[in-house]
Amino acid sequence: MTSDLTPASSPPSAVAGVEAVSVLADELRRRMYAFIRRAHRPVTREEVAGDAGISTKLAAFHLDKLVAAGLLRSRYDRPGGIRRVGRRPKVYEPTDTDILISIPERRPDVLAEILIDAVVDHEPGEDPRSAALRTARHRGEELGAATRARNRPGRLGPERSLTLTESVLEQHGFEPDRQAPTELRLLNCPFHPLAARSPELVCGINHAFLDGFLTGLQAAGIDAVLAPSPGRCCVELRAASGDRGAPGPTAGTCAKETCVPPGDDTGGAP
């Protein structure tokens, strides 16, 4: 399976989602879009215009707006496969794109994919939590390796590692905040609502994913460490102070609804 956090199936950007929703703010466009979805087949401009009670020219204008927003796709074809003399009409049908808007950004679908893969691909004798952490780390390594292959950065020092990491995590809703050349705080956790239900598991998955990303990126001198603080992700990326994966703050520190249990070195973000 492929996670939404991997380039192979990266989700639409938040900007694209907002633009798509803004197009549907117009009541006429909403009705036209709903009509096309209900049709379950490609429809012509004339059909849409007839249902909406407007001219074909006006319908074409609004349909092209829906196409530009990624909500519809168009092509020239015969509706229903009926062969007629003359030019084939332009037809419209919904795209397969899912538009989700969340402020701040939440990605429960990514967490669900990791957990499903952990269940499907668990190793003999492996407990569920260990399988989830292993899968999350693997997902992170895949994204880091793909990012490295795409950018070809060569040897990475701490500052360049964080610069490249910052741009990737921004795309995935972590809201990175560069406090210093070698310190990156994450102001948002895309998994926050679920982290409140099971902080040890969800935060551990987040931490394993980010640590795996650094490994796949071949980031030198940067660690993903625990740094619980109210209102932001429990994981920070900062200059390495020792072995990769060493815990950050004192165990038992709580952030908002999320705690890092005493003795737990694998927790993560709230």
C-alpha cells in the first residue's frame, strides 16, 4: 500500500482544496455539480443548462470553472455512445479527487493507512504497537528517500537537512517553525484528535515516522526528539546531541491532553 504522505499518491494541497471549495460557494455551480454527480454518466452542456434553467453559454462558463478547480473533467464524446453526424459534443463528469478542508490540517487517513498496513503486514510474534511503529518508520524512510532522490541534495549537513525537511513537512500540515538554523518546531500535529485518545500509540507513530524520514533523507546531525509543549506537536527536529533516537525532555512531561508516559522513549506529538 502507499501512504498519502508519499509522493506516489500525494494529496491535493490545502490551497487547491480551498480553491475548489470556494468555487462551490456559488449556489448555481453547486446545483450543476450535484446534477452531474447524480447522473452517473458524462453529460453535455445542454443537459446541464436545461436542468439549471440557464443558457448553454452561461452553463459552459460555470462548467469550465468547475473543471479548472479539479472538480470535473471534460472531453469530447458521444453521450451514451450514440453515433450522430457532426462534431462530438463536450461532456463533463466528476473527477476522482476527494476534497477535504481542515483548519488546522488533520490527516486521519494517513494514520489509518499506517495502522491497516501494520495489521496486514505484521511479522510473526510481533505485537500490534511494535508493528505500527515499524510501519510508520518505514513510511517515513520512503518519503525521505523519495525526497532525496527528487532533490539530489548531495551530502546534507544539519542546516541543509532542516531546510529540505521544513519544505516537505509544510506540505503535510505540520506547520514547521524554524526557531534556529538547527532547530525546527512543529506547531501542528495532523493526528491530534486521535492522539488525545491514545497518546502513547499515536505519538509514537508520529515520532517513528519523522525519525524514519530523517533516515531516508540521510540527514546528518539532526534528530527527531520528544519535546512536549502545550498547543503543538510533541516532536522537534534539532541538532543531534548523541545517538539517533535519544529521548528529549524528561519522561512524564505532559502537553495539553497528551502525555509521554514515564519510561517511554518512543512517544511523539499531541
